[in-house]
Amino acid sequence: MASQVVLVEEKSVVRILTLNRPKQLNVLTSPMISRLLELFLSYQKNPNVKLIILKGQGRAFCAGGDVISCVNDIRRGCWRLATDFMYKQYVLDYVIATSPKPQVSIMDGIVMGGGAGISIHGRFRIATENTVFAMPEAALGHFADVGASYFLSRLPGFFGEYLGLAGARLDGAEMLASGLATHFVPSMRLKELTEDLCGSGASDAASISKIIDTYTQQPHLKDSSAYHRLDVIDKCFSRNTVEEIIFALEREIAHKTDDWVSRTILSMKKASPISLKITLRSIREGRALGIGQCLIREFRITSQVIKGDISKDLIEGCRAILIEKDNNPKWEPSRLEDVTERMVEKYFQRLEDDGWEDLKLPPIPNSHPPLISKL
């Protein structure tokens, strides 16, 4: 039942929502998304709700959406069920991004894919020493979605392209440094922070921020952190094409060994070629678009990916990585040079299929601007 997988606590003017599928790393199912959407929409209209706290039970905040169920639907010939799942998820992301009610996302653990969509679009994003963030979709034959073309494109320099193309993992300190997190709080202090937020009656952003600030620490970036490599990232990931990015990275290690660069190249070469090209274009275009425009465009791409007329890499990637776990996907096309601009362009066009419609987003309450615009 949805009430069991999304727990609700009412504390004065605060609502605490806890994702409660710890054994499944709080992966989002359709009932969970429906329940969260129902709750967030009701809170918008409820003057007695001033603050929403979102967290996860166990060692994950949320490891993403239920991709395996989507792929099973596609295999059964029910690809529309998969697009319906994504449609609802994108609407939820938009409602969170444009909500007039402040949200505190407590990202204490794994935050990937769909988990980023329901947390990064919130106003306050708390990382801890347990946080592990990644957008690994290209390795699964998908692309960085759930509004990632909006929030990745607004990170410093070309750090967003690096995260989307290499599927790189960040810890809590790196999330704070890049702006994906707004605060870093040690996990042992989260309970105390939550009690303080609930007991204070704070409802405006300034008061909430002041409370969180009293628990915030400045974590140390590891020497091996990719964030120390922004010069190399900007130099290489600013190139116009995926091929040029990989070539620039290879030039970096032509005369000097660099394990970080080598790992980055390997990650990209193992990913779906067509997914890499879609991801790069999506992030680049996202820089000039609002959150709603990004999600509408991403839904077009997702629908094309799911229907599989151009490539069936999503099915193959999930088979190899998540289902059979042989980690040896057979991509089609298998090489970057075989992915034409015309093929990529098709993903950004409306799906010509009876009954399919573009993503329709609900009106923004009180014309409130997206709170993530500070990124």
C-alpha cells in the first residue's frame, strides 16, 4: 500500500515524508509517485502546512525510479505503461520545483536518477558523510532525465556534462562544493535538526536556512575529488561532441598517466553511444530553458527511448546491468561514429503515435518561480 511505502508524520506546521522501501533502496514505484504527488499537491492548498521534509529509510535516500518494471512493461508490449510512469514522475518533479512550500531534502545515503528528481528540485538539499550521488543513466541505455538538463546545466563550468556523460559518483562534500547540496550536516545530527525544524515553527526560507546553518559543517574535499579537476573537466567537456570530449581526455593522458582521466574515459566508452549523444545535447540545450521546458523536452526523449523505434539500448542496458548482471551490454549502434545527427534529432521530436501527448504541467501556485533557480 502507498501509505506503507511513503510514511507521513504531522508535526505542527511540518510534514515529514519518509520513503519506506529500504531493502529496495527506496526505488520509486508508481504507487509511491502517485502518493507523493497527491501529498505535495494537497500541501500546496493547505495553509496549515509550512514546511515539507523528505527523507529515506535505511541506507538510501532514493536510488532512482523502478526501471526494471518499466522494461518489463516494454517487453510485454505495454510501452505506454512505462511512458505513463515517467509522465507522472516528471509532473512530481515539476510540482516540487515550483512549490511555494519550502522543502528540506535529507539526502543521507544513495541519491541516483529519480531520487535526484525529488530532492535536487527542492529548496534545501542536505548532504551527509553517507551521501552518494550519481546520474548513471547513460550506462543503462537511457539519459540524464528528471529535470537533469536543468540542474546539471547550471553547475559550475562543464561539471554537469561530466556527471551526465561519465555517470560519476559524488560524495556529500562534492555535492556541497558543486551546489547540488545547499548544506552538509553530519548524519548523527539529523534527528536533532529535524526536531528543531519541527519545533521552531519556522516557515519562511530565511528562518529555515538559519536553523539548518547552526548544524552545518564545511566538509573536507578529498584529494582525489573530481572537483579539484575542474580545469581539466572544463577543458575537455566543453567540446562540441562526445567524440571530441573523449579525444580531449585521451590527449590528457598521452604523455602522463592519470588514473582519474583513464577511469572517466573507460566509463564513457562502456556507456551507450546513442545515450551519450542524447545526454550531451539535452544538457547543452537545458542551459537556455526553464524547468518546465526541460521536463517537457525530456518527456519527448524518454518516450522515444521507451518506444524503441530508433534504438533498444534501454532494454539491453537494463538486461546487462540490472537483470542478468553480466555487465556486457551489446549496444546498437555500438560505436559513436555510427550515431548520426539525424538519429539524435529524432529523440527530440514529438512521438508520432495515436493517443500520445506532450507532458502537460499543472499551473504554478501563485506564479511562484522555481526555487532551484539559485543553482
